[in-house]
Amino acid sequence: MNPRTATARQLGLMSCHDCRLLIETRNPQAPGRCPRCGAHLHSRKPNSLTRVWALILAAIILYIPANILPITITSTLGVKQKDTILSGVIFFFQTGSWEIAAVIFIASVFVPFAKLMILIYLSLSVQFRSTWRPKDRTALYRLTESVGRWSMVDIYVLTILVALVKLGAIATIEAGPAAIYFASVVVITMFAAESFDPRLIWDVIEEDYDGQPSG
Amino acid sequence: MKKSNDTSEIDAVAHPDVTAVPTLSCHNASDVDRSNNSFSQPPRSSSWEVMACPDCDMLNRLPKESKAILLCVRCGALLHRYRPNSIDRSLALALAAFILFTISNSFPFLTMKKSGIFQETTLLTGVQELWKQGLYELSLIVLLTCVLAPLIQMLGIFYVLIPLKWTGRPAPCAIRIFRLVQEIAPWGMMEIFLIGILVALVKLGHMATIVPGVSAFSFGALIFVMIAAFSNLDPSLLWERLDLRR
Ligand SMILES: [Zn+2]
Ligand SMILES: [Zn+2]
């Protein structure tokens, strides 16, 4: 760490997670509550990495049925057609609406996968005490946190289709079993991103600096 | 090899007004609460404040009420944005959002025409249909993200801001409600629902005619008004006004 500057933790301060008030902590093990808003205080999110790993694991397991099982079951004049997320993308691509194919592919396949990979990378980089480009890794974290919600698009398409296409014998659309797995992946990865504490990335760098002779 | 590149990048991101806190002088900063849970008086106000970056824990010293966008000197996180007349603006926008929300939920959303059959839907039809098909969790997720979360956000803004504006004193449990408003914000996904509508329109375009209703247009407007209402909300101002120690 640059000796001219300091972090809250180095000076024995904590910033409230909810209202950002800076508070001097005499007992870091039991910091109590924020005097301004009453929130429980913590210097870093509690058990951040353990929670992130557990949620990543759960999301990976659910990601498989979400992509293999059908997400929509269309019945047209008695003929049933089952579509997975990927076959939906391919359908759009073949019928010429490649913009929609791209939207669905990015939102439903690429974003959840990329988000899981980035969270795995960030957690590993903290555990292996990487000092490589902390600023970019923090930016990567902020990106992951903000794009994950866009994966819900497919669930909403399904909701609208199910509501609209109820034409009895002519055509009906039902939600397939993949829908709930897919929605769970989105929700769980949102919790995983929320549980990760980007300050851990910087803690490693400060600890490395503090261990070295100054100058 | 173990050196971080933080010092070299300070100038690239920092607004000239934001400085990192020198190790020694920080102990004199007036904004640091040293009472630790003794519920003392709030700190006296000054024109500078010291703030720990939420993303990297670096202490930044920044001018209060600056009109610039201020970023953390070390990691570039957004620390401050200028929000004039925050309370009035977010109240007015939340009211407009509430009116649009009511319209969106009381008129037909999309109508499908196919061989003389009309299938009319409202915003909630999809939620009910998923429930009927036994997909209860999915139905609840859609209900929460597209209806309940925005509703809670709007009502929460009213509950917290109206007493502050007209009596100057916070409502009972206002802190708890405001915390809920902030925590539920990532779960409001109306703008994503709008993209979902567009995709569904293209998907059904080849087999039927879809006519968007009044609700669909008010829903589109609602998204922008809601985002504006929320981005005018000034959490740091509100936490100061809601301070438990007052
Ligand atoms: Zn607080
Ligand atoms: Zn920072």
C-alpha cells in the first residue's frame, strides 16, 4: 500500500454497509450496530468466499438441467414440440430474426455462463492472493453485478407466451421443467455476486505491502 | 513484482477534488464517528467528508455537495453524484410512476388475434397462468420482480419522503423501510420484462397478430419514470435526515 494513503480497516475504522457512516471500532470481533441506522456492522461481508463458493456450486448444478430440459412445450393442432433454450435460439436464427437470436443467446446462455466464470475467477484470485490488476478485477466485479439480471429475459418471454397462446386445440404453450431451473440459476448467481466482497481483492495487496520494508 | 499499480493510476480516474486520506491526518476528520454505539450527537457538519470506498475500502476525502461526479481515487467506484432537490424530484417522479403503474395493471396489456379468436391479457395473466400450471415458484419470481418490487419501491419512497418533506421529521420505522427500498432495488426488473415483450412479439409474429394495449405503452413509460425517480434519490442525504441519534 502506498504509505501516504490508508484504508478504513488500516485505521481501525468500519464503514456501515447500509448508510456508509465511518465508525471507529474498538472491538473488531464484535462491532455491534451502526449508531446512525442500526445495521449490523462488519468490516468485510461475513464468510464472503464460503458463501460465494456454495452459491456458485449450486448454480453450476442447476445450469445443466436448465439447458438440457425443455423450457417451452408448444402444442399446435395436437402436435407437441419441446424447445430448449438453445433450440429457441437456433429457431430464431433460422427464421431470419438473428437480432432476437442474439439477444436470447447473450441473455440466457452467455451471461449466466460468463457470470459464473468471472465469479470463480475472482474467488480464486483472492484465495491465491493475486496482486494482478486489482482495479480491473474490481471493474469486472461491478460488471458482473450489473448484467446478471438481464438473464431473466427468457423467463419473461415464457410468461408472456403462456399468457397469450391459449387457443385451445389450435395452439397452446406450456412452461417446461427447465424454466424453474433457469430462474434459480439467475437468482442464485445474483445472490452469489452480492455475497462477494470486492474489498478482499485489495486486502491482499495491502497485506503484501505491509509485509515489505517501506521504501 | 508485488507492487500494485494503484499510485500510478490515481491521476487517470480522480477528480481533482477527491484525495486519498493521509494516514496521519485522518484521525482529525470530523466525519468519523468515534462514539461507537453510544448514540451520541451526530458529528458536526463540515464542507469536506471522509468516506470509505464501498468497493476497495480506501478512505477518500471529498467535498460535500459537489456538483461533479466523484470517483474513488484507487478503484474508480462511484462515490458521489450531484442530485439537486432530491426529495422533491423523487417524490414527484414516484407519484407519476404510481399513476402509470395503476394504469398498467388495470387495462389490457397485449391482445392476440388468430382466426377470429381474441386472447386478451393483462400484466398479471402470465403470473396467474404459471400458477395454474403448477409452477408456483416461477409465478412468484415474476410477480415479485415485475409487480411487487416496483410497488414496494414506490410506496417506500412515499413513506420515507412525505413526512420528511412536510413535517421535517422521519416517519416511524422509516429507516427499516428505506433499507428495504434499497435492498429490493436490484430485484425490480421491469425494463427486462419490456425486452421480453419485444422478443415474444417477434416469436408470435408469424402465427398471429398481436396488438399492444394501453397498458403496454404506460408500462414502457413507467420504466423510464421509475429509473428517474430512483436515480434522483440521494441516500447520503436521506441517511443524514433519518439519523437515529437525532
Ligand atoms: Zn449505518
Ligand atoms: Zn475504491
